[in-house]
Amino acid sequence: MPPQDATSSAASEPAGTDGSFALTLAKGLAVLRAFRAGETYLSNRDLAERTGFSKPTVSRLARTLLELGYLRHSPTLGRYALGTAVLTLAYPMLAGLGIRHIARPFMHELANDVAGQVSMGMRDRHTMVFVESARSRAHRLTLPEIGATLSILASSMGRAYLAALAPDDRDALLEELRAAEPDGFARYAGAVEEAVETFAERGFACSFGDVRREMYACAAPLRVRVDGELVILNCGVPAAGMSREAFVETIGPKLVAMTHAIDAAAGAGLGPDQAMHAPAGAVRRVTPVPAHPS
């Protein structure tokens, strides 16, 4: 999958917002978003090109982020890298995401059962972000790292997210994606439509080698939401030796069964306005949503 770009649109004031939108803060965050997996260092010029900001603006923002520990600077290379303070933002979020703790044993059980990998993700703008992953010992392909992102259009996780939205919300997001990623939209629009149909019939959506050629993957949402946000589980197995039909008939139903088990563990007996706050098992603001398609 091609890397996700950070662009100046990341810092543009959203249409319809009032004057409370802090544009300078948004620009600073856009600088941090400019870094991609596998690229440790970026120059001032790199950051300017990826954000669309002027070099003097990037220099001012980088200086502030450097002082706060969110960037570090290599005197030898004359380039910037992300600083350790970035992790101090991510860890409290992950630690407070109690659904990870509840889902983890179920995820490991399924991963071992299918000799593959199982991951949990949530949406960040036009991508899905991994917040938890499990892998079978027999699965030798790379395990997705927590924090890694996937294209909504190309991935089973993103397609399941789209399919789980209300039709108007799905159409609005697809229009955003069409404008932001015209090439990707043209390439995957048909597969997305097929995935939405599969979800309506079977309760899961698929991606057959669209993210990684050697992997088949399916995904389904949990019925419970975290602070109103959808949580998606996916399951991937090596494509070698398995037909698409066999994958749909065997792996998909197992994934859906797992999501039902996690829902039962996380949300049994909870009303729409109830929340649990136990440190190890809490699901922040758990809200049941309509049942999976039958």
C-alpha cells in the first residue's frame, strides 16, 4: 500500500467551523503527520513540500515542536525526526482503550485457529489505524504495528467501516475520499461496492490482495462503540492455497463469531448511556448499536 501523505489540507480550517479552530495548532500537527513509516529523518524542505507550508513557517513550527520534545534534530544530517514526546500522547489513549484488553484473548484465539493475524482498528480521517494486533505463531508474515495505517478504500477494515455507516454518512465519506484520493477511488470503487454488498449479506467485508498481494483479509465492526466511534476487527491469512470462495465461507464467519463474543463480553447488560471505568477491562463510553446483518 502506498504511504499516506500529510498535506496542507490537514491544517486547513474545516468548512463550517467557527473562529475557535486553532489554525496554528493544526499546522503543528500537520508537521508531525508528515512523517511516514520507514522514514526516520525529514529535512525542512521535505516538511514544507508535504505540508504545503512555506519554509519559514515550517522552521518556526519545527523550532517549537523541538523545544517541546515532539521533534528531535540531527546536527550531523541537518534533519528532523519525531521525538519521544509523541509517544506520551499515544500511550494514554491506548491504555484507556479498554476494548483492547477485552478483545485481546479472543483475537489471539482466532489468529491461532486460522494461522493468521487479527487486528483492531479505528478511523483517523481517510485511514484506519491499528490499535491492537495478534498473530498466530504459524503466521510468518509481518504483524501490523500499532499505529500503522491502512487505506479505507483498499482495506477490508476500511470497507467494513464504510459498510457499517448509515447510508448518508457512507455517501458523504465516499465523496471526501473521491476528492482526496481520485486515483484510489477510481481503482477501488467497484471493490468497495462489492464489499458493502457482502457486508449486507454476511456481516463482513473483504479485501483480496488489495493492500498486500499475498494476503486475503475480511473485517467486521463491533456492535459496541467507544465514545461513539466504530471499532473494526479484521482477520488476514496467506492467500496461497486458499480460494476466495473458501476464504469467504470459512474465515469470514469465524471473524463475525469472534466479534459477537467480544460484544457479549464488553457490552452485556449495558444501556446506551452506561459506561464502565474499570482500569483493565473498561470500554470508554460503551454504546450498543444495531445488530450485525443476518
